[in-house]
Amino acid sequence: MNRTLLATVLLAGALSSHAQQGKVLTAKDYERAERFMIYNTAPLVSGGTIRPNWLPSDRFWYIERTIDGTHFMLADPTKGNVAPAFDHQKLAAALKASTGNEVRSTALPFESIYLSADGRYMSFRTGGKGYNADLQNYSLVPDDNVTIERTGMPRPDAGSEILSPDGKRAAYLKDDNLWVRDVASGKRTQLTTDGVKDFGYATDNAGWSHSDRPVLQWSPDSKKIATFKQDQRNVKDMYLVTTNVGAPVLHQWKYPLPGEEIAMIHRCIIEVDVPKVIMLQVPPDPHRASLSDDISSSGTFDDVNWTADGSQLAFVSTSRDHKQEKVRIADATTGVVREVFEETVPTQYESGWDSINWRYLAKSNEFIWFSERDNWGHLYLYDARTGKLKNQITKGNWVVTRLLKVDEKARVLYFMADGREPGNPYFSHLYRIGFDGKGLTSLTPDVGNHQVAFSPSGKYIVDTYSQPDVAHVVGLRSALTGKLVTPLAKADVSRLKAAGWKPAIPFNVKAADGKTDIYGIMFTPTNLDPSKKYPVVNYIYPGPQGGSIGNWGFSPSRGDHQALAELGFVVVLIEGTSNPLRSKSYHDMSYGNMAENTLPDQIGGIKQLAQKFPYIDLDRVGIWGHSGGGFATATAMFKYPDFYKVGISESGNHDNRNYEDDWGERYIGLLTKDANGVSNYENQANQNLARNLKGKLMLAHGMMDDNVPPYNTLLVVEALEKAGKDYDLVIFPNSAHGYGQYNLYMTRRRWDYFVRHLMGAEPPKEYQLKATK
């Protein structure tokens, strides 16, 4: 090449680089992106979700929202029809005549109603006044005594109290002891007297979860309470301090770490009418549950089943490392405990994904048990007297995710499962099957991710389904056959599309092993030019208890992914190996090494996408995540610095020796040390890899984070400084794990960082995202 030609080439390259670096994004560009935030897209979707309010004979009313307004509808499953619950125009006219205010029939000024069983009368409140309406002649009678409860919803407990099933008493904590309040009279009764600091009753404390709300479960007859006395006297404390004018306030609570002393629970049953504590005759259990580290993850005391008459309590004890589960039944009067059976696994046991899937069937002396012993999550039937397996109920290369309903009389159960139908293995469907494993029936045949609600009789289901790129459809189905009784609603996204929105792109690629199918979704600019190259942002949440995508149903906005894409990025989310909802071996691929973080799958998947979509620029790949995703992001920047050029790590648990005990002990194993004193957690800590940083890294953390203490991020900061590495840091002085009012600020800082360092452009200065628009 001659000198003139070489000079021309070099000058052209320099000009091209300068042009890219000189690119400026304006406030208008950010405003355009902000149009795709959930607070702007959600109002553009009409209908597609309903909440049934059940009446006798399985009839129900619900609110249908359409572009032209709100409609109260009445569905009758026996007739298979849906019609307006009343004449909206006549009621609007009657209300106008009574109040003197203009009332539109498609915007009746109330959100909830009481409808009589025969549909002839209704009550409602509006403008602070109550009314009774005769739906035969649409006459209104003011009645200030009218109160409308949100029927069809669980009765809320009062703050830190837990109501009894009959609603007459509320249990609460006071001075490390359990009390009850009579709801009608207000009389308060102390149930326990020997609770003391750090050895009290019903304490909600799993390290990251600590509150004044008690952990317990009432018996069905409201006469007994199942709970425990928690011993955390030898558990070390965690400390955080506020930022304020004057002396900071110290926050101190029990927060066990891997390898240290943990909280132990002494199980008990408390009789309420005449207070009496009956300690169960078993050794104390580790503060563990078969589903998670918090024994109150479902809002009540997990892993306990009362019999209908309150005479027995079935429960499951979980070992500290989650490898052993013991099924036990206690006599509620004596506290005598009978061992039923146990299951031991080499890695970690879990009783489901987002719900506990075992049941004690006292009438038939049987147990329904969830196990992954054949590599897939299935249900098994046990004899509760002998502890012997009677039969496997479900089987196949798919996963039971949620046991919803057990019909002991008909010996049939209903459950949600993933992966049985062709296509996306993360789509959930409803099935019914006999206790004997026969008669498996799919009750939600449409392709998509399903959510269901049973009618009071159990004969019908309200089925809502969608896909990431297909909006919600709702129908009423038979719970016996799955046959569609009548359509109920369908989401209208016409206004959303008119605003320029387009759905995310689902895809599947191969995992790092080159064999396993993995799935994800991709966001591209709505004005995508396939002839150009776009930088990639890889959003990551590695689990292992969840994944980057979470719900595989429809949403007009998932976080800020589409908004970020709109600035000129391709945003990629991939569910990698070691994420749940697949086989046991799939979930366990990284057991013992959480630092794997699905990163080989993420990198391989993005490379495969680039082969299919040439507009993906593999020379400009960034990554970000929060919590476990923050951990994974920093790992990516340190272990794969030649692939990931820019990272934003938010609130990461960078060293699991510095995070609550159960997380690491469940997915890595108990902390052990070799002959040199080096633990099995050592080489998974991000600060030990920080010296490898090449690209641009932003770290962010809330300094009052009681979930992942901020010292996790500060360990990485210290290591980067010792290695002489540049980094950026965003601190939220009084914020917890989520950033609260500063979430939009962090979102904008994230946009700016990727625009400046991955796109090579200049963002507008201090753009203000406005969720109130």
C-alpha cells in the first residue's frame, strides 16, 4: 500500500471514529425511549385481565375495561353466557338524578359492588355515600351503612397481626411473646410468657427478612396455633448506619453468615382458648424450609399442614444444607411426633418452584410428596402410616410447578406444570390427574403461559393466558375437561401499537454445551435499521432460584428493556442452565459453583444471535443486573473482559461469605476449608478477580441494604483500588436493596453509562424520567 493510500485510509478511520464519538443523544431521544416505560405503556392496554367475584352457583361478576370505558359483566357458567350485570345507562341516569352530577354509563364512579345472589339488587359506594339499587326499576335508596368489601380477594391481615380463620382473633408479637386480640371486644390475651430477647416466639428473621410480623399458622377451627420458639442467641449481628445530620442511627439485627451459628427453631403448638404451649417432641430444626431460606415465604408458617379438626399437624424438617427432608406428624394435644419418611439428595432438595407442593391427606392417611428423584419434578403418593411409596402420580420429561387443588373425595388433583406441551418449556399449563396416575388431562390447551382461578365448587376455571409477544386472553373453562364454556375478555393493544410499540422477540439457542436448548427474549429499536450495527446490552439474573425473564406471559414493558433498546441498543435476556423450571440435572449444572452465573450460556447465546441477526455488534457488548445479577455482572467483567466491555453491577452479593447463610449453603454447600485454610467459597468471590478488569464498570448499592449488605460492593471497591483499576460508583445513602424513590435516577444513570461507554455517544445532561406523566 502506498503512503498516500495509507494516509487516506488512516484519516478515514480517524474521521469515522471521531464521528461516532461525536454523536450526541438529545432529551428528545430520551423522551422517545421513555415512552416505552411501563407507566406510559400500561395505560395503552385495555382489558385482558379480570378478577372474578363469585356468587352462588358459580356465577360471578367482573370488571371489563375496554377503550370506551368500564363495564360490569356477569358470567353464568351453567348457561355458558356473559352479559352486562345491569343496565349501565339506567343506573347512570338514576345516579345522576340522585346526586345531580353528570355520570357516564361507561365510567360509573365505583370500583366494587355488592350484587345479590339473584341479581335483582346491588349496593355500592360513591362520593363517600352508600346506595342500594333495585335493578328491576333502577330506584336508588341512600344508605350510609353500606360497606363494600373486595370480594374474591383474600381477607387482609391487619399489619403485623395474623387473623384467625373465623376472623374473631388476631395474633401478634409483643416483647418476644405471642398474644391474641379479640377483634370484637379488643381484649388482649398473652399466650406465651417465657419468650426472651433472641429466644422468642414466632420470630420472622431469616437474616435478610426481619419484621414484627409473627410466623404462625392457625388451625382450621381457630383454636390452636402452630409456630416455634426461635433461638438466635448465638447468631452474629449485622450492622448498618443511617446517613443524616448529626450522629448516625445504628441498625443492628441477627444476620447469620455461611459457616457460622444459625437460628434454630423449637416447634410448638399453642392452645388459644385456655393458653397453653405444647412443645413438639423433636430436636430443634435449622431455620430452613423446603422451598426457601425463609420459613414464612408464603406469608404464613411454611411446611406445616393442619388436619381439618386440628388434632394433628404434619410438617417437614429441612437440614441446614437442604439435602435432607424429614416428613413428620405431630399429635396436637401431646406434642408426640411420629416420623413418616425422609428424602435425601446429593445436591439440594426443593419442594417446588414458587409454592410448596406436598400435602397431608388425613382422611385417607396419605401424603402427596414432590420429588425430582427421576430428574424431573413430580408428585408421589405415600402411605402416611407406613411411610411406604404407593405410586408415582405424575411422570415424564416435564415439571410440576404448583399443586393447586386436591379433591380427596374424587381422588383427583389439579396442578400447574411446565414443559409437557411442544414449544417453549416455560409456558405453564393446568392439568388434572387421578391419585393413581391415570387420567392425565390438559385443561388449558391454548399455547401460552396460563394462570387460573377456580370457582367455589371447583367445577370451572377462569383461564388467563398470553405469550411474551401475544397479549392476554381470558376464558371460562370446565375443570373436568378443559372445554371452553365461554370467552370472557381479550386485551386490546391497538393503542399501544399505534404509539409505535412492538413486542419483544422470543428465541431459542444452544447452551454452552452445544446440545441443550435455552430460551430468551430480545428487544430491538422500533426503528431498527438492519444495515447498521447495534451494541448489545445483556440483562442478567442468574438465579439459581429464578432467571432473567421470570414470567413468560405478556407485558407491555419488562423493566426498561425496550426503553433502553430505543436509544439504539439490542437488549438480550437469556434463561441459562442452572436456572429452574427444567430438569433437576439442568438446575444443578452449576451446583457448588455459583460464580458460573450462566455466563458461558449468555456469551454463547449472544454469539449465535449475531449469526442470525448481523446487526448485532459483538465488539460492543455490555451487561447489567441487580442483586444476583449484580454479582454476575461483576464476574462477567472480571472473567470475560474481552467479551464484555461495559458493566453495571447493582447491589451484588459479590462474596457469598458476606451474604446470608442459607443462600450459599443451599447452592454451594456448607462452607468447608482445605488444609491451607482456603474455603470452597474463596475462588467464587468477585474481589479476588477484580484485578482482571479491562472495561468500564459501574457499581451501585444502597447503604441501608438489609438483604445484601453494602459491604459486598465495598469489598470489590477495595480490591479495584488496590489493583489500580478505575471504576464508577453510585451510592444511595439511606436506601435498601431496591432503591425506592431513586429507582428512576438509577435507570437514567444506567442509560447514560451505556450510551457514553458502549455506544460512544454523549447523553443529554441530567435527563429527568417522570413516572407521573
